Amino acid sequence: MWIRKDLLGLEELSKEELELILSTAESFKEVSTREIKKVPALRGKTVVNLFYEPSTRTRVSFEVAAKRLSADVINIAAEASSARKGETLIDTGRNIEALKADIIVVRHNASGAAAMLARNVNISVVNAGDGWHEHPTQALLDIFTLKETLGRIEGLKVSIVGDIAHSRVARSNIWGLAKLGAQVTVCAPRILMPPGIEEMGARISYDIDEALHDADAVNVLRMQFERDEQKAFPNQFEYLEAFGVTQERLKKAKKDIIVMHPGPINRGIEMSSEVADGANSVILEQVTNGIAVRMAVLFLVAQASDSRKTEAHE
């Protein structure tokens, strides 16, 4: 049974909680195949998407997920909010709570922002990415896609390739995959490999061909050049040659290797277009699965929040 009012990261979740989210998402995916793509699970609830960073896939995915659950949705972008006037995240959250919203989906550039907000409001908080810390729903949809495509997670060999240092997606994937029994390898230039990754349960490789060799799946991360203060690759196309996933490299890997990417893709840098659009790619399936996964998360935190309210009034 799910008892958390918030989803802040995968580090804190048990294997059983991860499996519950995945199984709930599986049941919700069927909704998207119907002529009327809606269920009344969150009718009367209000979900607020509070985004302090740019986003297309995640924000729209959460909006679609909430609407398919019959919730009312409000989108707030920080550049158009009172944050520009100096209002703090906590004050913004408390005002949203005072408006009787039920769930805040927050993306913020500061690690720990979602947890701080959750400690200061009584309504549910879902982390849509906080700094370099975690991006739990992205990792959940990645894992869901792997399980749907390959039939299992336990025993799979998954390589995560790219800008590990700046990637909240990598951290959430490592936590989730390791708890579910996958073998995780992270591959990046030394300057983009942060300390402590091995303690999280991942193996380190600095050789892209070695990382791809016997992998069942590769999750290719976006090179975040806007955060590359050390200018590790002043010429971005040097990265493709050294660590990019190309058709030539895939020919040396397993024939049925699954290729993933959280988006947006820097084509011709971390991945060639032939790979992104090729037969091994499940990138668009990830986007589709994101709706089911986020429906599951919104549903579960809302149920937990309702249970708490019921207990408080008894």
C-alpha cells in the first residue's frame, strides 16, 4: 500500500513501492488506448504545475496525465509568477495550498527544492526535477519502458552514457534500476563523472564501446553544455567522436539493444540521427509511457493524502 503524500525521489523508495508505481502505471496505460481517454480518479482535485525551469515534455506530460484523471490543471511558469517579484518557493507553495489545490508538481533549479516545499505544505508535492539531484518520474518512465520492451528489469545490463555529472535523470535511474535488480554501468568522460556513483550501485566505464558491448539497453543523456563550467568539450562535435552513440558503435553491440533518451536530443552530438530514429530506439515510446507513469504517481499521492485527511478527522 502507498502511504507517501509526496514523490520526491527514488533514493527513498523501496523495491515494493517502485513495483507498485509500475503496476499502477500499467493499468493506467490502457486508458490512453480508449476513444475517450479519461477516468474519474481525480475528479474534483486540482493539480498545479509550478515550473521554475523550462520544460516541454515533462510539463505537458503531467498536464495530460492530470487531465486524463479528470483533475483540474493550473500551469505556473516562474517567469510569469510572483517569483519575479521576490516571492519565495515556500510562500508560493503556501499560497497555492490556500487556494485549495491538492497537488503541486514542481521543477526547480535548486537541489532539494521539492523536499523543502513538501516539508512546508500539507498538500502533496511531486518532484519534476530539482537541480542535479533527482528526476523521479523520468526514471520511472524509463524503467517502465525497459520492462515493457524487454519483459523484466532484474538481471538486465543497462548502460547510462553521457553527462553524468549534471544529470538528475542518471541519479534517479541508478537508484531505481539497482533496487529492481538491474546491473547499471555509467559511462562518461572523466571530467563528467561525479564522485560517489559507485556507492549508488553503478559500475564506471570510460570506454563507450566497452559500455555498449553486452548492454541490453543504453540510456543516452543530453550533454548539458549550458552547465559545463569547465568547458570539457569546447568543440561539441568532439564529444560525438569520443562518446557519441552512432550506428557504427551499435553494430558492435547486441543486435536487439534498446536505445533510450530522456530528451531533448542534441542530434549529432550525443547521438546520431540514424540511432535516434532507428529500429532500436524507444524514445517516442518513453514519451507515451510518461503519461501512464505520471497518472500513477498523481493517483497514488492523492490517495495517500486523502487517507491522511480521513485519519486526521477521525
